[in-house]
Amino acid sequence: MHLQEQDFLMRQIQILTQLLQQIIFKKNQNQYQEAVEEIQNALTKLTKDHPKAFHQLDFEETLELFTHNDTFESELAVAVADLLVEQGKLLYEESFKRSQKSMGQALILYKKSLQIPDASVPLDIKNKIHHLENKVLADHLEQINSIFN
């Protein structure tokens, strides 16, 4: 990876990490709609050059979005997965289907990131995966697991 690409990637991760802090703050202040809107804006930026919106991507397309030059950008994927988990929690009551899709996309990003040698992943990533495997619908879990088999 070129130095400029690496710098750009690191800036994206930093921005998403700061955004996650803002989302959690808004959630704690009961500003749920504003938190959801901020997450959706960030996801829209990620798919600006893609013909589909982030929530329209299937699980394989979600993985492809984070693959550049045959390299999976696990650190960026984990940062986005963290946002997707928060979105899933925030949408749970309002839109169960969208909530499940968010959590499924987060799960596949975590699982793929865990497979990448030398990837920087959270120490509790296995706990996050286990939690999401218990949260997502069986058909989503089957689709995700079939991608890795």
C-alpha cells in the first residue's frame, strides 16, 4: 500500500472512531434519531462510488467494499462494524429488518477481520462475534457462514 493510501485509510479510521464516540454520546443523551442520521451519513460516504447504498449491499458486497488491490482493510472494516452495531441497536425497535441487516454486516466484517493475519483487531472481537451470532436471524447467520466455508 502506498504511503498516501495508508495515510488516507488512517484518517478514515480516526474519523470513524471519533464519530463512534459522538454516536454513543448522542445515544446516552436520548438523541437516537440524530445518532442514526450521523451513522447513515458516514455509511453514505463509504458507498458514494458504489451503485448501491450501504444497507442495500449483500454480505459479499459488504466484504468487497473493504477489499482493495486484493487486500482486506480490516482496521477500517472493524471501525465501520462498530458503527453498524450501534446502528443495529438504535434501529432495533424502529426497523427490525434494518437492525438485523446492520448487525449481519457488522458480523461478517468482524469475522473477516479476525481471519486476516497481522490485522489490528479489538481484543474482545471474539466476544463481539459471539454476541452478534446470538443476535442475528438464523438465515443471516447461514448466509454469512456459507461465505466462509
